[in-house]
Amino acid sequence: MVVCVFGCQRQIGEPVDVLPVAEGVPVRNLEEETVGYYDPEVDYFPDKVTIRHATQIEIEYRRHYKIAKLETRGMGEEFEFVLVQRGTPIPAVRRDALVVQVPLTRFSLGTYRYGRASEMLGVVDRLVGFGNHTHASVPSILELFESGKLKRNFNVEAMAERGSEAHFRWYFPGALSRSGTLHRLGIPGVPMAEELEPTPLARAEWIKFFALFFNKERAAGEAFDRIEEAYQQTRQTLPPVDAKPKVLVGAPQKDGWSIHGGRNLGAKLIEDAGGQYLGSDNPSGEASVKVPFEAALMDAREADVWLLPPSMSFGSRLGDRTVGDARFSFVPAVGSGRVFVGHVGYPNGINPWWDYGLVEPHLELLDLMAIFHPEARGDRELRFYRRLQGRSASAK
């Protein structure tokens, strides 16, 4: 179980259909109100955020609307969202921009990573759909499922019936937000591309982008300041080490081997934790890159540690295809029992990394420090990772 180091909020209620009308000139963002009398001279967003780490986000503020631009790193796709304060006029926008009225009163998540972020921002009570329920670990979201206020295995049509005003999804190349069922049902699809960022803090800063849709800039800014401080302080606690273990990432697949790109935040995490990433020369910034099987085997001969990331940790057969496969007995990490899967509940339990990895990256950093340098951190209980051993792939 992951400890909520930034404080937990419990919001178990039904989403509202009509927001109360705000009176006077707002002194902070209208998080739960609509505008009754629009004044074009009023700044309706006194709370603003600035981006310090994230490389794909650009935010522009106007008086009664804000423009959020995304340009996916290494992919070249551009998305523009025009977020208009409720009760104010819709501005003229470029043809392919998606207009969303804020604050959202109902939203849905296809990417599990924003469950904990929703709790931190205090918007869980507006959640009307949550992808695959088996990946939920946030207490307030679990209670929504238990009470029946969130349905299990929700589909897009069901989310439309419940009035979802925006659906936050994994980013996949191919103009996700402008195609398919979402477009037909009139639900803006918001591509969350945080995994393309080059550092853990750049990924974590996407909580600010998420907050734009709820006018929660003040809460997001304060939360990210704590996230940034926790990560930087944790990184500084690693004592000087004589040698950095060589780290292999990923596992074999049908047409190759999946690794982190050498310019991806996964590579940066390994570096910050005192490891030497064997895929550091790969020029990609993607979280998952296919490389030839033979090339990965060359790296595997040197691997002191083998990491199987959370994105690959579904199903019990992962162990059979790695530590349980006699063909990989030559890998030093297998012989020394230093193979780890990023799923503390492996193979069938809940994995809190999906909820907490975004907003508490220092916990993953602590895990990796303990894995890479057990002489300094070996007494720490792992929060996200679990050791695999032997032909049975059982956990220590």
C-alpha cells in the first residue's frame, strides 16, 4: 500500500448538473461556479500556472478563456484546446481546435495515471467513468466503485450517457482526439502524452495541464511544488557509490524487445537512482521502443539488474517469459536474483504505480535506489517493484 505523503481527500458524491452563479469579480479561479454577468474587462483566471519542466505543453491565458497547446515530443502531432469559462462567450477558434467549457462538471478517465491526481485536485466526485476498474488503487475512487457510483468496465457510450464532458486518454499517434467514437458522441478526447517527457518531473508537471480543465491551477501549482521538492531531495540522498550497476529494461516480444528510449524519462530515472542504463544510446524519447532481439541479448550479457516496467506487468506469464525461461540463465541479473517487475501486486493484485507514479515520482526513485544499491538502501520496503526469482517467477 502506498502512503499518501501529500494528503488525501475523500470526495464521494454525485456530479452536479448545474453550477451556482458567481457574484462580483473573482479573486481566484471559479472552480465550482459559472458566470452570471459577463464583463469583457474582467480576468476570470486570476490563478495561473507556468510550465517549468514539461516540454510538450504551452498555455496562453486570455481574460475569459485559456488555450492549451500540445505538441507531442518526437511525434510532431499538435492539439489545441480552448478552455472557456462557463457563462462567457465562445471565442473564434481555429478550425481543428477543441472547445471545452470549464470547470468540467463530469469527466472520465481512460488513463489510470490520473486517478491520484484527481484526488489531489479534489475532483473525484466529478468522475463518471474509469477505464479498467482493476487498476484503481485510490481509496476515494475504490469507494465510488463499491458504492455503485462508478460502473466497472465502462465503455465510451456509457460515459456519454452519464454526461462526460471530456475523456482523458492515453496518447496514441494518429489524431486521437479528433477521431472515432469519441468524436461521434461529441466528447472531447484529451490525449495525455506525459510518457513522452524526458524527465520524471516533466511527466509529473502534467498535473498542471490536467488542472486547467477544472480551473484548479492554484491547487496544481502548490501540489507540483511539493512533488518537485520531494524528488530533488530524494535524489540528493543517494550516497556516493563506487560502481553503477548496468540495467537492462523490458522483455522479449514477438517482433523484438521493448525498452525505454535513451531520451525518455525512464532512462533519466535510472540515471538519477545511480544506475547505468544499457539502452542509453537509443535516440528515442518514447517510453517503449522496439529494438532487435539480438541487440537486446548483447546488452543482457552485461545486465546486473533487469527491470520489467509496469507497462509490461500484466498477466502471470511475464515471469515464464523472463526469469522462468532457461534461455535467459546467462543473464547476470537472473543468476543473482536481481530481476524486478514494476508491479508490487504481481501477478494479479492491484498495482498502485498506475495512480501514484505520476504524482509521487520520488517513491519510484527510492525503489530504484534500493534495487541498484542494496548496500545503501536495501532495508527499504519497495512500494512499486517486486523481485522475481527462479523458474517459477515467484516473489521473494
